[in-house]
Amino acid sequence: MSDYTEERLAELIAALPPAPAGWMQAASELPFASAAIDGIVARCLSEQAARQATLADLESALRQAGVEPHRQLVQRLRERLA
């Protein structure tokens, strides 16, 4: 075990630089993007035509759901539909 007290740990954490702005933005957008992907997947599971259209253009499906189609989100949607 270490000899760090709660106070010392708090000091060390406070001394860290702030997270990059991109990380903060991504973290704030993630819940909305996850919900949008869940909605897309649900629609694809219930409608074969929607599934085919979505698989043909994943980026457009995300944009239509109000989500910027970043590479990681496109990959996540692709994996969910596989």
C-alpha cells in the first residue's frame, strides 16, 4: 500500500492539466450518440428495408439521427448491425 493520504491524492489530482477540449466534447456527446445508435439498431431490427438502407450508408444514417459520423461511431454502428 502507498502512504498517500486523501489530501495528498487530492493535491496531485488538482495539479494535473485539464483534459483536452476534444475529450470533453466527446464525453458530453456520447450519451446522445449512444441513444441515437440504439434507435437506429432498433429500427433496423424491425424493418428489413431500413436495415438495408442503413448498411448501405452508415454515415447518412447517423447524420439523419443528428449525430456527426465520426469513425468510431460508424464502426460502433457497423458492429451493432453485424
